Amino acid sequence: MNINQKHVDAVIVGSGWTGMIMAKELTEAGLKVLVLERGPARDTYPDGAYPKTMDELAFIQRSRLFQDMSKTTVTIRHGVDDVAVPYRQIGAFKPGTGLGGAGLHWSGQHWRIFPEELQLRSHYEQKYGKSFIPPDMTIADWGVTYDELEPHYTFAEQVFGTAGQAYRVNNQIVGNGDGNVFEANRSAPFPLPAMKNTYSAMIYWKACAENGLHPFSQPSANASTPYTNPYGCQMGPCTFCGFCSGYACFNYSKASPNVNILPALRLSQNFELRTECNVLKINLDNMGKRATGVTYVDKDGNTHFQPADLVIAGTFAYNNAHLLLVSGIGEPYDPKSGKGVVGKNLAYQTMATIQAFFEPGKFTNPFIGAGGNSVTIDDYNGDNFDHGPAGFVGGGPVWCNQAGTKPISGIPVPDGTPKWGSGWKKAVSDSYVNTVSFDIEGSSMAYRQCYLSLDPTYTDSYGQPLLRFTFDWQDNDIKMSRWITNKMIPVAKSMNPKSIKVLVKNFGDHFDTRPYQTTHLAGGTMMGTDPKQSVVNRYLQNWDVSNLFVVGSGVFPQGLGYNPTGTVAALTYWSAKAIRNQYLKNPGPLVSE
Amino acid sequence: MRTRALPFLKGKKLKNLRYFGPQSSHRRRPKSAKKLWFFYSKRSFLFYCLLLAPSIALAQPDPNPALVTQGKYLAQAGDCTACHTSLGGQSFAGGLAISSPIGTIYSSNITPDKTTGIGTWSYDDFARLMRSGKTKQGYIVYPAMPYPSYSRITDPDMHALYAYFMLGVQPVEQSDRRPSIPWPLSMRWPLHFWRWFFAPGAQPFTAPAGQDAQISRGAYLVEGLGHCGACHTPRDLTLQEESLTGDHASYLSGGGLIDGWVPVDLRSDDTTGLGRWNTQDIVYFLKTGSNDKAAAFGAMGPVVHNSTQYLTDSDLAAIAAYLKSLPGSSSDTFTYDNTETTALDSGDESKQGAAVYLASCDVCHSANGEGYREAFPALAGNPVVVADNPSSVINIILDGARRPVTQTSPSALVMPTLAWKLNDQQIADVATFIRTSWGNHAAGVTPDEVAHLRKTYKPVPNRELSP
């Protein structure tokens, strides 16, 4: 059945962080706002109720909060001449679905970008020379500056109830100077004091300091004390239960759209939410220059046309690219010619891990933990070190993020341990509470040959072509990951462990979809200053369809070392401000071509 | 179906607490009752009224918008919607099932609809009902309607309420449901005797000479529109409140079970009442549904959601000042004792119920029993926890609880239900533990008490009330 819905001022596709931030901002501006969410309604209770939420099998292995891969998925191939096949089981990354999206099951690591990363290409060209950037590397400037985003980073931290120790506020070093010395200037301290450190993190802090590095407690959107945010929404203090990433927090401690925005949004008469409504496409007028609304399918299979003056694409990372491609908005990217923009610059992250094993009796108790809790060093992140002799672009934070080690996902054991039997059991028993593990969460640059497109073969349950990933590890990023890992091995050794184990990619390794890495995908709907090189302008407004705004990490021109959510939130507030202060007064392009 | 039970005798548990007759039972009146029913039914009076129609003056409310606005505020203060709007129903159209010891009664349509509501009522009709319980049709309403309290409403406020219900409320055509009370209890004429005995006449509010103006205002709101005593004052065997004003020691000293919850003592007793709350604590609680000492639960949630959150800060301050002026009757004082805190922190689970507490309660309420400020209420020194009747504590453990949503406090924080996880013995153990730890000194709880309440187990709703 086809149903024509009543007109709304703004329709928002997706109810994750970006959709909910936009809904809050636009209802405040007096607009009648409808949010369409493809998955079911979810809330702390009953979906995250204690103690049933602490169930690794249900939530991780059986994907309680993740995308239903039987309805839609992506196909993946390594190179432009390979044949892509569907991603049938959740593995390397975890797209969310349901109210709150991936914002319900994220871990809570809440970072600000380094200012120079927003001008990545021009910064590297200026400092290291144009030839320093490999010819197939298509990194770009974002078109927005840190100073422009700073107030929005600050407000997002207040909404999220972020815990942390600031280093520099209004150009004054604060506290005892034990914040992150590399952090850019801030206009306000964190709303909550830094979380307590786990024992593992304390060991790591000491080892880093002994090696001349600059450890600090990372900014975490896991509340360190009870908190009420500027919207009046309440959080409870984190209990270090260790069930954050992949789970709904039972204690209102981890920031989520459900806990931190939705309660306030529900008070607005201008807000409407429809769950289990899957948007198929953005409808355009005859000229293809204006969005008239969206078409969606409800849970009973009815097709609806939802008219709206303003359309916000707020789906998970890469899904905005899919939405634009199936809607015929923008020119699809072609890796051969390098022309086109939609799908361009797909990027990810490059992980490595070092594990230090101690004799029994160390008691690092890895069942204690929190997703946003770590001691981190940024000495090898951003451009905080001289890339000249290192010979690569990018970097990454290195953190001891004890987030709760769980049995099914695997307990670290030393090299040489048998894969099964009594030898393996003994190693698990000896290692479980006697290991310190830390990660190098490296960046992933953008390349001409890594991109998103529509799959020519496979379709989803709605009959639409699946999104196709063409992605593989690139030498520059592996070089970066190996270089930082080598720098960090002495840190592990200075903890005086019994043995260490290094998990790092080798040159020539291919992207493996099976083990979890990160969910931090970037690109596909990149922002920029040139309509021939980007999908959206610096306000996240589509270059071709001016009443369409595209929000989320898909607008990042390349992957960061940091987790993306802090920057996603700041960019969304930045875009919302432009809509409220400029677009609504004079609808049309905010940047002339 | 949303129901509300009448307040019962303090501490006494009656069977059939929630009486749900078959849906159609209200339609099948016992034959023998039919005739009597006709004489006292609303329909018969409508019939008589129609005969006399030409002589009836039409309702003439004052159309002053400010008066209507004031009336809306007073209707919120009186929480009229609590009983007169059913869940999912239209505002003030009635139909809410209210269970009582004698059967289920249904609230009436008080919208200005001319055929099914009060659209033809004059001001005098309205004021008479509000002050004496006598309808325009002449019958006496069940005392679920707190007219003994409403009789204290001043004339100007009554005019404002009338203006609001005539002009500010959307008329809804919805016939009242007749109570499903079996004969002979279904007869309404004995209610005249009830009224003669227990609410013989309207008692307009007059402030005692020399009383502080703020306290007087608070007394007017609490004893009158707020009808706080309807739940928080004990009732006699014959269901009337033991007292209606603060000069009696029984007034607001804690009521009988309502839907399995125990309304707490609102006087200044240190352990069982509000003795350790300051006026700001009371104001904040009524505005947001919680403060750093307690959180609203059970029937108080809707009261905050529908009523008290809308009161002005000065009226809330007046209510707080008045409540703080009511002396307690007990000399018991609460002193925090860290014995259990020290034991739990050192992993000592030897006290009965301690292991259950650590596994199921500690994460939010903390080993020190002090909870976390406004998020999770303290158990140490909490009057709800140490009330003589442990039903509230048992019910919260069984059913969980959800904080009310207010304009200033939109988060409906939930304590999850634990009925599926803990057996009667475990709940009795942990309830006893929290009633006897950190300086709390209340009687223990038996598994039988838990088993009894488990029969009415009703998990916390999945989604909050609409704002």
C-alpha cells in the first residue's frame, strides 16, 4: 500500500547521535521535525536493564543491537578488479540499528580533533612538501577550522557529560598540567572530572612516563559522577562494569542519544519519532535540485511518501553514501578517472596491539573496565612528532583502554600457547588477571582506489543494490602502524613483564572482515570547499540539493587516529547552527559554487 | 487499564486489593437493584431535568481568560486529571477504573459536554459538588472524590475552576460507566449517612489567627486542592480520613496501602517523616520527582507528573513551609552507622541479605547505602525504607520503579524489576538487610510477606508516561 504522509518541516533519517542532535536543534528553532528510524524503539529499560544487558553471547555474538544482516548489508572487495561479496556476519565493524543507532552501543571515547588535521593536505604540503604525500593518496582539507568548531565541541561535551582533565583552557594551563599536553586550546574544562584509572592503566601511565612520553586520562563520555546535562537529562555514575561497547548501559552512565537527548526531545510538541521505518530514498523534484521528502517502508511493508522542506541524512557512517547513490544525488565517484564525488575517500582505522603478560599474582582484573576509560599518549598522534624522517602521513593515540575482557571474544594468551587443550586452559588461567594490554589506534588515509559504490550484483530485502566497499590496507598506513608499534615496545618492556606479544599488520596484509577492529569508518560523503571534490560544503549542505544536509563521519575526508564521535557531534552542532542562523532565514546554498 | 485503589486502613492488607470484574459486569445490574438504581441514577435525573428544561438557567461562566488560566492552574494543583482522565483517554472525560473494597467505580466525565459531562451545570451546582459531594442530579458521589478537602477552596478559586472547566476544557461526549458494585452495596443512599457522619458540612479555609502567611498558603494548598491527606493520612474503618487539618497529629502521618504502596509520613518525624528534609528538598522533589534523598515512586509519580511540577516556586515553597511546620510524634532520630559499609567494602557478606545486596543493589545504591545524589536514591535513612509496613520496599524490589517525567527533569530513570531474578527468601533477606543497615532500624521482612505481594506483581512499564 502507498501512503502519502502529512507534510513536516524537516525529516531526519536515522535516530543516532547526528539525527537526535539535529532533531533537538531544529525543534528548538520551532520546526516540526520527524525522525525516521529503521530499527525498533530502544531505551535503557528494558533493552539495557541490569543485569540482563551483561550478556556477551546475546549482545556481541548474536548482535542484539547491530544491523540485521539478513535485511541489508554491504559487499566488500579488496581491489577495483575484484568481485565483491556480501558481509554476512558482523565482524570487523558494527553498524547499529534501532533507536539511538550506534550511539547506544558505542564505548564513550570522546575526542576533539587536532587543529592541523582539519587542514590535513595543506598542512602536510606546507610542512613536508607536496611530494611527501603519495600520488594515490586523496587526503583533503575539511573546509572548517578548529576555532569554528571549538564552541560546538564544548557544548557536545556538556551534553554528553564527558569526564576528563583539561590541559589548556582559554590559553591557561589548568589543573596540575596533567591533562593532554598536545590538546588544542579549549574554551571550557570538561563538565565532569576525569574517571579513575584502572590498575592496568596506572602501570601503563608509569611506563609511558618513564619513557619520556606524556600520559593522561582520556576524555570519556562515561560519567564519573551523577550528572544533569544542559537539556536536563540525567546520568548515573559509571560502575566500571565493563559492558559498554556493543551494549546498552544499564546505569545511565554512558552517553547515548537515548539517555542524553531523547528525554528532553520528547517534551517538545514539534517532535515526532517513527521507528521501524526504513528510508529507501530521498525524493527529488523534476529538476533534481530540490528534495521533496523521503520514501520509506514501514514494518508492515507499506510504502510511505513523507514530504518535507528539509531533509537530514543522519544514517550510520557509510549509509549516507548509499542513500545518495540510490537517490541519484551527486555524481558517483569513478576510481579510474578520479571524477565524481559520492563514495569517494572511504577510510577506516589501522589497529595494532601490544600485550604484556605477567607472572600470576599481578591481578590486573580485566573484568573491571569502561569503554571510554583509558590512559593515553598522543605523542605519536596527529602531527605531534616529526613525520619527515618517519616517512608516512598520519598517526594515532596509544592507550591502555581496559574496557572489560569477556570470555567468548577471547582472553589474551602469550605467543606459543596451544590453541586448545590443557595447555591453552592453563595459559588462560594464568593470563586472565595478569595481563596489561594497550592499543595503537592508527589513522587511515584516503586513497584513489578505496571507495564506495553500488554493487552490480547483490540487492537487499527491499530490492535495492547493496553498497559496495572497495578497500584494502595501504603501505603508508601499515608503515605508520609499525613505526608507532616499534616505538611502544620499549614501553611494554619497561613494565617488566614475563613476555610480550605484538599484534601488528605486515606489508601486504589484506583487510580481514572477521576480527573486530573498529567501527570508525569515514568518507563517502566527504565535506570540502570544492563541489567537484566533495559531496557537501563546509556546513554539511549538499552541493547539488541545497535542502539536504548530510551529517556523520561519512563527511570526514579521511580517517582519524581518534574515535570519530566527538567530531561527528561537533560538526552536527556546527551544521545545525548554520541551518538555524542562515539557512532558515534564506533557504538556498550557504556557499556559492 | 489504569486503576487506582482507594486508600485503606493503615497497615492492614485487604484481599481483592485490585478488583477487576468482567468487562461487561457493570452492564448487568442485579434485577432487584434495578428499581432503586433508576431512582438514584444520573439518567433519571436527566429525565426530570428535561421536564423542567425551560426553567433551567444556562451555565454562565465568567469568560475572563485570566480566570480560565488561573482555573487551569488550580485544576493542576488539585490533580483532577489523576482520576478524571483514563490512560489513553481524552482529558477529563472520566472512565478511569478506581478499585475499592466493595467493587470498581469509574470516574465521571467532567468536560463541559452538555449531555454526558457537566456542560449544563451552574456555578452553584459545581460548587455544591466540590464542597458537599452532591451532584446536580442529587446523588452523593463516592468519597474517592475528596470533597471534604475541596470544601476548603475559596469562592474566588472555585469561580476560576468553574470558568476553566466550562471554557478551558474541550467537551467530550462520553457516557459515564456505572460502578460494578454488587447489590446491596451498589445503593448510593447510604452515602448520605456517610456524608452526614464524616463530612457534615463544607469547611471553608480560614487561616488561624497570627499564622505566617506563607504557611497559611501552604496549608490551604495541602489541606484543600492538594488533598494530600487522601493518601497520606490514615483512614478509619469507615474510610473517612482520620483528620483533615494539620492541627491533628494523625494528619499526614502516613496512609494505608494504595495499589500496594505505603504513603509515607509527611510530618517532621526524623526517621519516618520529613524531619531531615529542608524546604528546598521538598520544593525540588515536588518540582522534579526526586532530590538527593529520595525519588517518587508508585502513585506519587503521576502526582508529580500531572500536578506538583506545574506549581509555582512560591506555592511549592509555601507547601514546604507548611509541611515543615507539622511536628512529628516520635523522638527517634536517624544516625548514620558505617558498620555495613565497612563490611561490604571489605567483601564481608556474612550479614543475611548482604550477598544479595552486593549482587543486585550495590551498583546503583552503593555499599554505603547513600545512592548517588539525584540519580539513585539513598537507602540509608530513607523514610520509605524504614516504614512500619514494608510493602513499598518489597514492591519496588519486585516491580521496579520509574521516575516521573517533568518539564525540568525529563529523564524517567528506571529501577529494573527483580521479581524474575530473586526468590521470596532472597527478597526478604535483602529487604531486611536494607531496613537494618547503615543506621536503619526497622523490622525484618518475611518470605510470606514477599509471596503475598508477588501475587500482584506488575513490572515497571517499558515506556514512560507521555510528557
